[in-house]
Amino acid sequence: MAANMFVVPQTKGTVLCCKCGILMAPNPANMCVTCLRSEVDITEGLRKHATIMHCPECDSYLQPPRTWLKAQLESKELLTYCVKRLETDLKKVRLVNAEFIWTEPHSKRIKVKLKVQKEVLNGAILEQSYVVEYVLQDHMCESCTRFQANQDQWVASVQLRQRVSHRRTFFYLEQLILKHDAAVHAIKIKQVDQGIDFFFANKSHASKFVEFLDKVAPTKRRANSLFLTILRIIATIISILSRLKYPRFAVRI
């Protein structure tokens, strides 16, 4: 009997906009989206321009009061940093989405498109997008300032060496360092015969770098009153190089 029952088809109700009179889905304001946006601007009072400090030497950004964040252009870290700079404004609205708008790398400008929501007339939810322009103001960080004043002024040095005819394993280790930004705090990197020297303004940064090297290869440490020497013996790093005889890496702090 249920199959023979008469079912009333359901239709979506529509109403007329109280301003322009077009048919629309009902909402608490009884206004279409176009008329609602003409009446209410939920981005009013939100900052459209901001200035951020940028270190041109190490490509990092000042996170007040004294923290410097290293981030690449249009990276997830930089987008998070830019949105946090508007944290006070975003308390007034609900952030839905944020994305970069492409700008010339040398324009000293970063543009972020934000999509926000806010409750307006009679409880209606209005969604609107707007663009925030960030002006990059060059200002060297403390590490780069000290380095520019005296390029020989460093606190800790890590010397990485490979004493062998080929450098395949050493090149692979360099790729690991670049991939994981292990030497991000190095104020100077100098290529020397059979290796690379890393200079740090803080001993803790050098120790963290050495800890990274410990994770990618077996190590043996030897310390004295002036230097901490780490003799690195790499047996196998990747399966492709498993048949080669690997040299020693000497790391000195």
C-alpha cells in the first residue's frame, strides 16, 4: 500500500527580495546577496595594509618581539605568519580561507586573499573576500647584523670533511642538509678543500646541527678543551650506494 500512496512533491520555496524584488531563497534578512552586501560590509574596520620586517640576507621575517621566522615566498609557513599578523582583526569575523595572490618577487609586496564570514542583519550569515597587502621593510636580523659588522665573528664552527677521491656520499649528505633546512641558523657557509665549514652565532644552533648529522649517519665523538671532534664513519646511507666503500666524515665544533 505504501507504493500506491500519493506523495506530495516537495518544492523549494522562494521569496522576493525586499529591495530589488528578485526571486531568492529565503533568509533571515529577506534580502538577496547583492543587496545584503550593498547594505553591510563585513570587512569594514579590518586592516587592508600591513608592514612586516624582512631580513634580505637570510630571508626571514620578524615575529614580534624578537623572533625571526625563516620562510620561503608563498609557503605554508609564510601564509600562517601573515594571517597571525591580523589576529586582532580576525576576532571580529570567522576566517574561512586564505591564499596568496601572485606578486613580482622584487616588488616588496605580499598579497593575501582572505575569505571571512560574519552574522549580519537578523542572523543572516554573509561571506565576503578581501585582499590584504603586506609591505616588506628590509631590516637585518641580529645574526646577520653581527655577521655583516664582522664576518669572522662566530661562536661555533662545524667542519664537515670527506677524505676520498669521489664525493657521491658527501653530495647526498648535502642534499639532506638542504632538504631539512638543517643549517638554517648558519650565519656563514664556506666551501673548503674536501668539505664545508658551517659557522654559527650560537653554540646551541651548532649542537642542533650536529644532532641532525647524528641522525643520518653513525658517529663517534672526541672532545677536548677547545674543540668537540666528531669522526663520522658512514657505512651505508642509501641502498643505491650500498656496494661502495664509504669514507669518513670528520665534524669538528
